[in-house]
Amino acid sequence: MLKHYFEHRSGKGLIMETAERRRNLKESLIDAAEAGISSYGLPGLRARNLAERIGCAVGAIYNVVADLDELILLVNARTLAALERDLLAANREGGETAIDRLCRMALAYLDFATTRRLRWRAVFEHRLPPGKAMPDWYLDDQMRLFSYVEGPVAELLPHLTQSRRASIARTLFSAVHGIVTLGLEEKLQALAPGELREQVTFAVTAVARGLHEAGA
């Protein structure tokens, strides 16, 4: 027993304990940052407040993340994962036609943005400092969302190349995002929830039918 204890307390055992503490601290930090962004948005995110919330020194934060930018990206990655689950569910529900699925995903996006407003805004409001590139893992998370739109687009336009369909999917996604943003932020006019849903459905249906008829 004593031999096992001393072996555990030295070398590999201590390294494993340290790694586990770092993992736990990192998860707690992401949880706290996610809660803060959900409640107050990006402007309310402060290292000192996070440290107080999880009971650690401010310096300990930078032992598990490089800076607050990395932490925000980790929170935003969770947000994208949650959005992905909603889009996947909408894509699988019923689904008479490709246009029906596109409309359901667009409305799922609207619902997500409505119910998780500050987290959704953080994904688009956060900017890295000049010269700092977005990490590949985060770009992969973003691009995966477009793939859900690309599936129905491929059904509508099967003759197009994959790259062309991917481009159209991104454009359609961006169009829905623009309508949702303008509607929720009331940039042009205040819209009732039902009216905004109608606008999103109308726009997606009109664009999708136009693409199908024109053959893009």
C-alpha cells in the first residue's frame, strides 16, 4: 500500500493529478464565461469576475487559456454546437421537400437566436485582434453548419459542382442571418415574432424556388 501511495504521489501520479485539475479548472472557467455571456453579453466578461466566480486567482485563468479571446472562442464553440443540434433536428423532422427542410432550418435558426440572444450575438460580435488568425478547429465548427444547408441545396441543384453548392448554401445562410439580425435588433422596424417568421419563410422559399427554376 505504501509503495503504491508513494508511486502515485511521484512522477506520473502527480502529472495526472495536475492535468486533471487543469481540465476541471478549464471546464469551470468555460462554464462561468458561458453563464456570464448568457446574462450580460460580451461587454460583461471580465477575468477578475470569472476568477471570483470559480474561486481561483486571476493568474490561474491564464494557465488554462492563452487569453480571453481563446475563452470566448471556446464558449462560442459550445454555442455553435447547440445551434448545430437544432439545425440537425430541423433537417430530420418530416421533410416533404428540400425547400421544406430549408424553411424549417431557417426557423430553427431564428428560434435559436431569439431564445439565446446574447450567446448568439457573441458569436458574431467577437473580433480577434488584428493579425491574429482564427484557429482551424473553430473554422471547422463554423463550416460544418453550412453543410446542413448544403444538403437540401444539392437536392434542388444536383447538376452543380460541390463547391458551387457550398457557395450557394453560405449565401442562403447569410441571407437568413441578415433577416434575423435586422428583425431581432429592430434595425429597420419592430416586427412581431409571427411576422418575422413569415418573412424568413417567404425569403427562403422565394430564393430556393428561384434557384431551382433557374438552375443557378
